[in-house]
Amino acid sequence: MNISRIFSTILIGLSSVALVAQESDPVLMNIAGRDVTRSEFEYAFNKNNVSDGQTVEEYLPMFVNFKLKVAEALAQRLDTLPSFKAEYKKDRDALAEDYLTDKDFIEDEAYRIYAKDSATVGLDGILRVSQIAIRLSQKAGEEAVAAAKARMDSVYALLQAGASFEEAGASIGVPASSLRPLEIVKGQAYKEFEEAAFALADGEYSAPFRSPAAYHIVKRLSKRPFGTFEQYKESIIKMLEQQNIRKAAQMKKGFALAQSMGGNLTPEQALAREDSLLETKYPEFGRLMREYYEGLLFFEISNREVWKTGEDLDAAHAKFFKKNKKRYKFDTPRFKGAVVHAATQAVLDSAKAHLAGKGTDEYRAIVEKHFMNDSVRVIRLELGVYAIGDNKWIDKLAFGQGEGGHVLKSLPFTGIVGKEIASPESYTDVKGAVADDYNKYKEQKWVKKLRKKYKVTINKEVLKTVNNHN
């Protein structure tokens, strides 16, 4: 036997397989030394572009920027952090459970319970009833029993005279909340209660009767048949999960896997082996786990580089606003100041006098100094920069529109203090917009840096075949 010839034949065969795979899923780009296949790009494009309506060319820079951030996270070894590993494992374990569980076993068990309950209910169906009841101990003496019977007889007389069920119950102190409907099926209530309820027609009520627990008058409201399996399936499965059905379903899956793997493994070992093969055995699972993996890296590196860098954001936002002030304009005038709610007109006038001419950033300190010296609250501020429609009190008192807002019971005197402005004076006047723009600015600088640091090559011929290669 010529071993070298056999080995050469194997190599040729493997090369042929590799060529076929390469042709069916060619490399579309290389980012920071890592290949990205056409199928990987298509998966991301088709999943993330459902509503945006972007073209491949429009989506491409976003994809590249995402991959560059992931590359930087890997370069910083963020995937080795214990917190990252724990979060990724938690996500993977949750997703892997569906592949390592015999779901048919769970559904079959749910249906078995449904069929049993359905047979129990049978033709009798489910009754919806209301009841007036006087509780009685089974050891109650003759005097207590006679008293309860007399009270229920009086309720019954009221019902026969035309009183409503609620009115009749109230006559002996039974609150309306105790009359709320309940559902019963045969075999789940006292025999005396079931016999009385099932003998009625919808809308009828029974004569007083005694069960081991109470004296009752029951009113039948409606009857319905037992529902379909689909109606009860979710609730039954939730009940089974509380009884650890998934563990049993995993063991059943483990036995089946052990048999398919030759019968030499325990169910636990077979499950562990299957778990290790999920990414390669099920492409959709592999794609989803890569998405989770890279998504966690993306958020971790973005936090460090853009969102939570530890800098003094107030100072940074103020500086950014000053440099880009022309960017921020109001389409209509704004009122910058506060709505003041006060306990008396004197307190309101005093507050307005103290705050007049002061910066809005000083308002709260001034109010705390002059009006918060005891336990009784005499003033309340609503600070902000308001456009017409943002606050009803501002609409009325600053812009002369509308009837004003809600009058507070404990602080019934309302006024405003501040001024009308045509454009933002400080970054705090447009704080949300400045924060968003500053983050975008930092991200753009970061991406520019990553573009210089890492090499990106794109096969434009393969790019033309995205979603167009069948």
C-alpha cells in the first residue's frame, strides 16, 4: 500500500471541499486581520435592515465600524474579563437550553394533563357562580346553626321579593367584593355546593343550603365548555416548569443523545458533548452566539471609549456647547425659569422677589435657604426650559395661552419666575441634544482612530453578489 499516495489523495479531497465552501461562501472583507464571509454580512444586513431600508452600500460603513470596535475590544482582551465571561455564559446557557431539551416531552406531558382535566370536566363544563355565604364551623352548636339559617332565610326572602344579589348580601353585611364570580368544576367543591349550582339554569339562584363549611345561597351566572389545548397550553407548561419539568426533559434528551452516540456515554456526558457542538451543528445558533459575543464586546468597549469614560461631563458638555453654539437654535421662543407653587400669596410674592434676576441654577439653593426651615412644605419649584405646550402654567402665565394647569391642594397659589429666551444661553438649556451630539463627536473621533489603526479590505466583486447569488 502506497501511504504517500493515499495521503496525497486525502489532501486533494480536502482541498476540493475547501474550494467548494469558499466558492459557496466567499470572503467579503478582512477587518483587522479577521475574515468576514458573505453569509455573515448578509445575516447582519438582513436582520438589522428590516425597517431602515438601507442599501448594502449604505449599511457597509456601519458594519465595518461595528467590527472595528469589536476588534479593539479583542485587542484590549475584554473577552477575558470575568464579568464578560459570566454574562456570555448566562446568555449562551439560556439559548442552548432549547437545543438540549426534549420539547416534545414537555408538550406531551402538558397535553396529558389537559386531557385528564378535560375528561374530569366532561359534559358538565365549567360553571361561573357567585355566592352569599355565612361561615360555620363543622362543630357549630344548634344555636349558631339556627341563627345562620335564619339570616340566610331573610336573604332568600329579599331575593324572592326582587332585591338584587348585591342588595340581599349587603342586608347581612356581606360586602360586594365577597360576591365576585368564581369558577367551579365537578369534583373541586363540596358535594352540596356542586349539586345546588349544577341544578340551576343561568341567572337562577338556589334556596339556602348548608355545606360542611357554611350556609350558602349560590347564583349561577354562566356555563362554558372546557377550552382547547392551545388555550391552556401556556399555563400548563408554566405549572410544569415550576415542577422542574425541564430537568426531566433534558434527561430524556440526554438518553436519546447517548444512544445516538453509541451508547457508551451517560445522559449527562452526551448532553455536554452536544452542548460543545451546538455552534457547528446548528448554523443559526452559531450566528446568534457570535452576535451575542460581539454585541457584549461592543457595549463594553463603547462604555470605556464613549459612554462612561469617567470625565467631567458637565465641563465637557459646557465646552462642547460653547464651541458649537450656532448649532443649537429654537424654532420658537422658550421660557427659561420655574413654575412656583406656594402655600400663600405672601410666600409666592416673597419667593418671586428672592429669585428675580438670579440664574436658574441658583433657584433651588435660594428656596432651601429662605423657605425650607421647618417641616411644613410651603413652596415647590418646577424648573425647566419650556416651549408652548410643555407646561400649562407656562402657557398661560408666560405666553398668554390656555387656562393654566392643575391647582395643588396644599400649594394653591401659582406663579412663574424667569425670562423668555430666543436661543439657548447654556448647554443646560439643550442638555439632551448636547449630550447626544457630544457622544457622536467622541465616537467619530474614535472611529477615525480605529480606521487608521486597523486595516480594512473589501472585495467589491463579492460585495456585488450580496443577496444576489442564487
